[in-house]
Amino acid sequence: MTFKAALDDFKFNLMDMGLLKSVQALPGFEEVTDDVVLAVLEENARFVEEQIAPLNAVGDREHAQWSNGQVKTVTGFKEAFKAYTQAGWQALQHDVNYGGQGFPKTIAAITSESLHSANLSFALCPLLTDGCVEAIYQAGSEEQKQKYIPPMLEGRWTGTMNLTEPQAGSDLALLNTKAVKQADGTYRISGQKIFITYGEHDMAENIVHLVLARTPDAPPGVKGISLFIVPKFLVNEDGSLGKRNDVWCASIEEKMGIHASPTTVLIYGDNKGEVGEGAIGYLVGEENAGLAHMFVMMNEARFNVGVQGFALSERSYQQALAYAQERVQGNVEGSKGAVPIIQHPDVQRMLHTMRALTQGARATALYTAMHQDLAHHHPDIEQRKQFKAIQEYLVPIVKAFSTEMAIEATSLGVQVHGGMGFIEETGAAQHFRDVRITAIYEGTTAIQANDFIGRKTLRDGGAVGKYFVAEMQKTVAELQASGNEKLGFIAQQLEQAVKAYHVSIDEVLVMAKEGAMKAAFSGSVPFLMLAGYVHAGWHLARAALVCEGKSAPFYQTKQATAIFYAAHLLPRVTALAATLKSSRIVADLGFTE
Amino acid sequence: MTFKAALDDFKFNLMDMGLLKSVQALPGFEEVTDDVVLAVLEENARFVEEQIAPLNAVGDREHAQWSNGQVKTVTGFKEAFKAYTQAGWQALQHDVNYGGQGFPKTIAAITSESLHSANLSFALCPLLTDGCVEAIYQAGSEEQKQKYIPPMLEGRWTGTMNLTEPQAGSDLALLNTKAVKQADGTYRISGQKIFITYGEHDMAENIVHLVLARTPDAPPGVKGISLFIVPKFLVNEDGSLGKRNDVWCASIEEKMGIHASPTTVLIYGDNKGEVGEGAIGYLVGEENAGLAHMFVMMNEARFNVGVQGFALSERSYQQALAYAQERVQGNVEGSKGAVPIIQHPDVQRMLHTMRALTQGARATALYTAMHQDLAHHHPDIEQRKQFKAIQEYLVPIVKAFSTEMAIEATSLGVQVHGGMGFIEETGAAQHFRDVRITAIYEGTTAIQANDFIGRKTLRDGGAVGKYFVAEMQKTVAELQASGNEKLGFIAQQLEQAVKAYHVSIDEVLVMAKEGAMKAAFSGSVPFLMLAGYVHAGWHLARAALVCEGKSAPFYQTKQATAIFYAAHLLPRVTALAATLKSSRIVADLGFTE
């Protein structure tokens, strides 16, 4: 099954929905013209379709292989990674001063989506490298930036994030990897990290591990965590590779999906290298400030994992659509004999659901990426703060909604195939298996929901949430004012959903005010999911307005997608809000076996 | 992870909810005393926990292996099947006149659940054999019954259902396997069947294939399909095995789950046996009446696949619960340091959701099984008809709701484990992968929904549906009359859901009356799912009434489960009903790319 990057919808979001214009108005992005952007997107589409997508099924069958501390990646990955980095894709969104190309996040989010659609297992290596680059860029010294960033952008080295330990997953307070300061200012790191994506592989000369660890006198909990650069091979003054550091891959995991992505167990300080006992690490920023630095990286990563959700939904949708057009089975009203199953109302419902969720999640994410660009580049510092608040509010929505809906969307992708969907050869099952991790890693849905309630809703008294409620109400008014029946239907559905959103924000605020935090957290995931449904529905409703009166088939279809979303998906907001309303009763139940 | 059969909940449904009393009152079930039933359930629990459950992970890793037409099942299956059949479990629900034990369906549904929880891949062999026995029992000649049923109940032979062909899956009208009558009254069968579960294996001496095929002069479509017995080895007069028949296993499928269950491609008529060209088959019943006979088997199978849904949800729940009790991570309000994650509100939400869905689906299924017993054994023929109508109405609900909710429940089972859930060794992922087929085989959810609208709602003008609405309203009144606050909460939630159910039935009737069938079928899956949610919620609401005033922990927990269901799951009914309300708008959209 051929994958095609969703160029039309990318262009729609950028051009018709006005995202690109907002970005182009920012200082530093003057050269990001429409022509340049289109050229980049088309070249990126061609590249991932031809060179990356075909490796997806291969990797699922072969799995990354561990042997004696080494990891052999699957057929074609090494060459593909070389091609990817040589074509400059790894450098796209990074600072020109360190070898980057300085493209806006809004564009990088799109190329990232296509890469993830093409091959999630492959894409994780560039993704983690992006995160590593970003953390060093934000928190590292000038020397560290110059030393580590350019080789990563060139694809000679890759990067990782080392957070999790067996006893410390969601709860980083529990981590106990040790970092002991040496006379020369370096640190010796020892401990065990698990779930380290691409912690070992054969696609690059060196691997830059970013490691969270504790110094001996650090305070307990998350306030005593420091961030270190621990390269697999030490780097000489001239940038050449030196001694083998004391970090080792003890094994890789056998997982439900993303089989081609090595998920490694790393041992620090096993005295097997050329540096003596303890991996040599270099402090990034200040001691005990590691979590804040890692959060930079994690917010990036969370956004990108959200992108993975709709990226795989898009690919699953394309595959289901193609199958539905080909497979002949069953009659419909008025047909003479069996018809392609795409004519069956329930197959249409499934394809509509997949597409509406995918496009709604994408619109939400690209809108978020645009706000990240605004937050970083807008000339007005006050406005930058506001844009940042908006972006940060949206990150948990993008992460949790896109990935949770993706489980449903890719499951429908299996379902459209009927029995064939369960057969691995078909390929539909891989998307369903692969995407399942996205609602877990980089913070589970519950972690996102805690963040959404705690830091994003309560801290500002619901201000950003209510800003969106007001914006959404304006859209409702515009839809109503159109006098168009279909837009009126969307208005009616959206109005109800926005009302439920508004009420829910207030309920969370009241629960917090009255100290009913257990109740609030009992409803936190429903609250976050309802926000996701209404934000995605709002963007599609805005899209429906933009499409009104335009006769090209793309616009007609987009409007149909918005109508379907309003009919089938917006009602979920009310149901989730009802759940939240009963939170106190549920919290009182506790849990007994 | 140890699996335990859900004995307490089985007993609750049988004893407290009164299912067993209704069955015991039927002629022929006088000996099915409480003591006998409890002994059977306890012995069954012990058997599946000790002998079947431990093979589940093994089978997932090993996969059934095909080689040169033979299928080797995984380690331990052959011995386990021998133990299973020798202990008499295969005979449990069948007629004593053919070697069965004559137990009611209500009891068989329970032992079937535990077997499926223990090992879905294994359980499929007995399940298909049950279906084969049932079809021969209902439609076969006396000679066929005597010849084929006893060896299947003894476990010497197993049975299969051969419906699907590459071009004929959901649409049996398209099947074209040929059956040509011979001078001796037998038929020669040729063609290809796919997705035949346990179509070849090494666990028994012989396999009895039930095959749908067409005679040369048969009318086109489903009215020209006949049913044949095609044994792998012909059976001599004395019951001993004779020549190898011309049916061959060409390959088995590589699937997302149920790896230990061989899903075979069978070739009929390849002239490789000892009988010449064409497999020898024996007509069951009349020519061209095959579909009706197969429907007997399919209805049984559909019910049992529904059971699989909550069976795997139960096992997934037990595993998630155990993990949540052990895994220490993160603080909660008032805790000093990290706590077992079961104390986190969102983990409680997930476990509650899993348990509420599982127990609601189980209660619905056992209530359905009881009606099957009533439909077969009640002395009054008019009442039997009514019971049959009720049972048949519920079968698509049991099949579709239990399996669709199971995707969610087992997904939550993965989620509770965090990152460990994605690692195969943990075992949580297997349930999620295994259960995915249940919403597909024996009629996809859409096929169930078409049946639910067409044959189960429109044919009787919504009579059975409205019977249930009235019954549910009575429960609402009882809950309200209790004066108890918690029961009052359930009443309020159930009342809304029942109202939505009622309105939805009427809407389907109106759409059909006005010829808006495309609209009706656009909303058919939401309609079926909302029925599932409200039926399951109704049974739990009834359970909450039964539990009121009882202080034993089980009853308290059951009531909490009912309250949670009312708070978190009943609101979905309203959302699904809202979807149905927009069906005409959605149907008008059609689907354009």
C-alpha cells in the first residue's frame, strides 16, 4: 500500500486557514515564502513516500536485533537515515548558527507528521535527536552547543533522552542514577535506564545521551535532579571521536509495536569502556535544575508524540480507504449485486470518523505549532507570553487527544478490512499496534490530564480555557450568521459542546476551590478528552466557514468532514462533561476489590 | 500472572440475580441443583486456572506452525485438549442422548467464559466443535447425529465451520465452492475456504468440516447454498476412520493475535487424498437450505464470541488490578512519598471502567443465555416464542457490545501498566491483540448492527426493544422508590439513558417507515452500541438494588461498580442517541474522497 503525504490538507491549514501568514509576519521568517514552503513540503513528501514509507512493513517483520551489546537496525534503515540527514531534514527546524535551516515549527510539524506516517519506528531516531538538540540549545553552554549540535544535525551523531528507570517511570522523583563530580569538573555517572529509544544502534558514529541523574548531596525528589550529556564516545577537542564511554546496552525490549525502533536498557558505570568505572558526563546548565531543562525537551516531545497519533491515523485511513474502494461485498439499496464496500453506510461512517478525527487533531496541532512560533518570535514580549500560555495549554490536548483518538482511528482502520485487518500481511494491524505506545510514552494520558488540570487550568484560573470558549462562541455566531443550513447544523452542535466545555472548566475550578482535588483528578482524563474533542471540532467548524461558497471538490469534502464531526463526534463532549459532573460521587467510591 | 475464574460474580448472577432459579424451574433441569452447579463451576475454575491459563503466553510466543499441509499446535495444547475433553467439558451443554451432559446454556456460558479468559486461542477449538455439534444436532439426520456427535464430545474428533472464501466474507451470497451430487447420494466438494479456525491441527484424530457450498443447479445468492459434512478422514460403518478425504490445509495466517489458533486456508478437491478428485461430502438437511442451518451455528457462535469479549476483559482487568496494587509511583493527596498506583484517581477510573464494562456485559450475556434456556425448554409454546424473540434480540447486542467494549477495556489494561503494557513479556498486550478479532469474526459489528436494525427491531415494529424500555422504566421506578441517595443517582442516570433508547427505537422505526434506510444504516452501529450500554447499565442497576442493605464487601463493591457505570458509561447512551438523530444529515453526505 502506497502512502501519500497529506499535502492538500497541509496546504489548506497553512494557506486557507491562515497559519502560514501569521508565521510569515514574524521577524526572522521573511524568507519562508509560500513558494519556499510549498517546495519544501513537496520535496519532503516525495522523500518520505519513496525512501521511508517502504521500510515500514519490513521493519515490523524484522525487528531491531540486539547481540552482545550491539543493536543492528533493520534492512534499509542505515541508508535511509543517511539520506534523510544528508537531504537536510534533520536540520530543518534548528538554529542556522549551529547548522540548522531555521524553519518555523509550523512547517517542521508538517514534515514530522509525514515522516511519522511513513514509518514511526524510523522517525523516532530523528525525533529524539531533535529533542536532544533542543535541550542542549536551550540549556547547554556555548561550547556544548558548538560541540554537539552540528554533528547531530548532520546525522553523524544521534541523540537520546534518558529519564526512565525501573522504579521511576511517570514519577521522576524516584530516580536514583548517580552522578559524582570529579576534580576536572566532569561527572561519573552510574545507574540503569530503561525504555531508551535508539539508546544503541548502528545508524550513526556516536550517540549523545541526555541523562537525568542525582549528585550525592542533591535534595530528594524532583528538585535534586541534574541533566548530563553522556556521549557514547567521548569527543576530542577537534570534534573527532575519542574513548568509548562506560555506557552499555544490556538488552532491547520485545514490544507490541514499533518493532524496528530499538527500546534499550542502558547500563551506566559497568567499567567496560576505555574510561574506567563510571560513564563520563558533562553537566548541562546548573546542578539540580535538570528537570526544568528536560521539560523543554519533553514539551517538544509531547507535541511530537501527538503528531504521531494523527500521522498514523492518516496512514491507516489511506489504507482503509483504498481497501474500501477495491473490496466488493454485499448489496446496498438499489444496487444490482455486490458493490465496493465504500458504498455501505457503516463503512462510510468508519472512514468519516477516521478522517474527521485525523483532520481535527491535525488542525489543532498545527494551530498549536503556530503559537509556538509566535511565542518564540513575536516582537512584543507581552504578546509572546500570551502565545506561550496558549501553546502550553494546548500541548497536553495535542498529546492526549491525538493519541487516544488514534487508537480508535487505527482500530477502525483494521475494522474496515474485516478479517483481512487481523492478518499481519495486510498492514492495517501494524498501525494499530504501533500507535498504542503513543498514549503512553512521553507522559501517559493521565499525566497529560494532571498537567492540563493542574498547570494549565487551575494556575491561571481557567483564563486560557475561557479565552478559547469565547473564541469558539464567536465561531458559533459566525456559523449562525451565515444563514446556511449545514453551517447552522454545525453551529448548533458546536454551541452545545462549547457550553459543556465552559461548564466543565468552571466545575474544575470549583472543585479545586473547595479542595475536592480527588474529584477533579477522577474526571481529569474525561475533561482533557472533552477539550480535545471540542478544540478539534472548533477548527473543523472554522474550516467549514472557510470552505463555504468554494466549489472545488477539496472544499466540499472538507465541509462534509466538518459536518460529520459535528454530528458524530461533538456529542461526545456532552457525555464526557456529564462524567465530570459526577466526579465527586465517583471520587467517594474509591476503589475496593 | 495467575488467572482466577470470576466465581463470585458468576454466583451473584446465578443466585442473587435469580438466573439459576428460572432455569431450574424448566423441565429437564431438575437435577441442576445449586450444589451441582457450584461443584461444576468450582471444578471448571480449578481446571482452566491450572491446566489452560498457563498455556496462554506460551501459545502467543510459539504460534501454531504449518509445514507441508500439517499444523503443529503449540506446546501443551494437545495434552490440554485431551484433559479438557476427558474431564467432560466438551460434553457439558449437549444432549445426553448423544453423549452430552445436558447442562443449561446459562451454565455453559459461564464455563465458556472461563475457558476463553484462560486461553482464547485454545478455547476456539472446543468452541467451533460445539457449533459443529449443534448444527448437526439441529439439522442432521439421526444417522449423522449418532455418527458424528459422540466422537466430537469425547474429544476424539473436532469440528469446524467453513463459510468464508476469498471473495465471500460478510457476503455469503458470493460464495462459489462447488458440490456435485454422485450416484451414491454423496457429493463431491471443490473450492477454497479461508479463515477456517482449527481447519487442520494435531489435537484430534479427525476433523468434521461443516462446509457451505453450491450444487450446480442451485439458485444464485444465499438461497442456493447447501450445508455439507466433510470429514478429514471418512468414517467407516463401525465408526473407525477410513480413507483420507480430499481436503487440504494450504497455509495458515500470520495474525495480530490468537497466535496459537491455526487460521487455515483449506483446499477442497485437489486430488491428493485417497478418494479421487473432490472431497466427499454429506448433505445436512435439504439442498439450498444450508444458510438456515448454518445460522443456528452462527447465532451460537455470535453469542460465544460476545462472551470472549468480556472473558478477555476480565483477564485483562485482573492483570491490571494486580499491577496497580504492586506498582509504586507518584504521590496522592496526603500521602508521604510514592504510593501504589491503585491509589491514583485516574488508575481507579480505568480499573472501574474495565470492571463495570466487563460485569455489565457479562450480566447481559448470562441474562441472554437464560432466555435461550427458556426458549428451548419452557413448557408453554407461546412463551417459548417470546423468550426466543428476546434471546434473538439480545444476541447482536451481546456480540457487538461485548467485543467493542473489550477493545477499550483491554486497551485500558495496557494503559494501567504504563510503558510495561507495551512490552510483550508483561502479557497485557496479548489480551488487547487477541481480543481485536472478536469484533470482526462471526459477523463484524456492522453486520450485527444490520441484523439488530433489520431483523430485530424493524421486523416486530420495535416490540422487543420497547418491552425492554418498559422493564427498564420499572427498574428506574424501583430505584427512585428506594429513597436511597446512591440508588437515586443511578435512577437519574438510567432514566435519561432509557429515554434516549426509547427515542432512538422510535427514530429507527420512523426512518424505516419513511424509506430513509441509508440514514438508518448510517446510525446502525451507534444504535446497537447505545442499546448495549443501556442494557449492561440496566443489569448493573438491578444488581445495585439487589445489593442494597447487604453489608458483605462483594455487595458493596458491586454497588460501587453500578454507580460508576451510571456516572461514566451511561452518559455515552445520550451521545450515541444524538448521533442517530443526525443520521439523515450524515447519510446525505455520502462519502467523497
